[in-house]
Amino acid sequence: MHGQTATRFPGPLPDPNIRESTLEGLDAAAHKGNHGGRPPVITDDMLHTVLRRRGNGETV
């Protein structure tokens, strides 16, 4: 690109209502029962098993 001028075009303009749009999307998902986030590492079933095994004297 010696001697040439590179023209850079900006990407799409940011949505000025991005916060409101995000909150609306989260609200719509919550109404469907989707609350996002990571699933728990220890499920209720796993906790029950660990507590039972500890109660039986097993190492966990």
C-alpha cells in the first residue's frame, strides 16, 4: 500500500436504545422461564448424594 490512501469505513452505528432493548429481551426471556446464567456446579441431586455418603462415613 505504498503511496495509496486507505479509507476506513466505520461499522454499523450503535443502537442508542441498547440498554432498553437488552432489558426488554431479558424480560421476554424471563416470561418464558429462561433466566440465563451458568448452570449450578453442584446440583441438588449431587448435594444429596454427597451428604448421604458423608453421613455413611465415606470420604467425599
